Amino acid sequence: MSATMLDLVEHERGDEAYHTRIIVTAGFMRMDSGKDNDGFLLFDRKDKTTYSINDIDKQILVIRSLPVKIKPPTRFKHQALKDAAVPALPAVGGFEVLHYQLLTNKERCYELYAAPGLLPDVVLALREYYVSLAGQHAATTAFMPRELQSDCDLANNIFLPARQLAHGFPVRLTDAAGKTTELVNYDVNFLAKPELLQLPASYKRLVLDDLQKK
């Protein structure tokens, strides 16, 4: 099956870096560690449902798309500042890389190096994925005290869940918590095995909405 494959390196503050593979087709997006026979996330682009597959417990967590039912804070100002003073990264695939600061209420939520025009099919799939999860984040946040909710978390996860994709593919992205994700390599002619985009039939399914009601 024809697909686009990305190899990313992710690094969270204080932890060792690790690889993440993303495989994108017209119907699905898979995220894993780069191994075919390991746990993975599968996003169904048609029905906007995410499946988290746990091979150890032989379970699948089903995360359905929900509407956002909470309102943003009264004072909620967003900015995307193009920073020409910071040297940009080298071009990727012939596409220029530009540097941005993405702010909410003057707080830096993302440091972004983006390549406009690079991997538009992946940008679209990622946008669909992040938007599909916004309602679930909102449902969780509704039960949290306001003092535990940062403006960046609210913006990034709920009200502007795809803001990091508005300026092109994020070649390197650092969030407010210090987590950095960087593109290492990609293949627009990747041949994905059909089984990589299928759910294990024998695994038990747990629906996140049902678990939250208990």
C-alpha cells in the first residue's frame, strides 16, 4: 500500500531521546516506535477515531472524536511571530525552513521551525488527528481547577489544536514543557504492509467515553 513514512526523534526534558515513526495513507495514520510488531496508535481518518493498541495487555483503547463543549478564557490572545533574527534550519526537500514563536497571552507555547509546502498530505492528516482529540481534552479539562490549566495547554490541546501546522510542516517543534520533536527522514514512496493499518481482531476493546463514566 502506497504511503508516506516519517522518522522523527522526540526528546522530553530530562529523558533520553526516542524515535517515532508515522505512516500516512489516504485512510489512516499510524504512529509507533518504528517496529512493526510493537504497540501503536492508529487514527482512522474517515470516522476520526483513534485506537491505542497495547500488545502487552492485548487491549485496544478506542478514543472517539468529541465536540469541544467548553469556552476559552475571557482573556485569550494568540500570536504567531516570525523570527528572522534566529537562524533557520537548512532547507528540507527543497523547501525553505522558517522560524516562529507561537504565543498565547504572551506565553511561548511553541518554538517552531516550519517548511511551507513540505509533506502536505502529512500536514493534513496530523491536523485531522489533533482536531479530533480536542473534544476529549476539553472533557477532561472541564473537571480540572482553573489554576491547574495553563494557557498554553488550553490553546495547544483544545482551542488551537493544529496551530503548529498553520505555517507548514513542523521540521522541529518544542513545546512549553520542553519536549522537542524533530524530523530525521521521510519517504513519500513507502510501501506499507496492509497489516500495519489493521487492528488486532482478538484484542479486547475499551471505549474511553465508557471508562470516564465509571
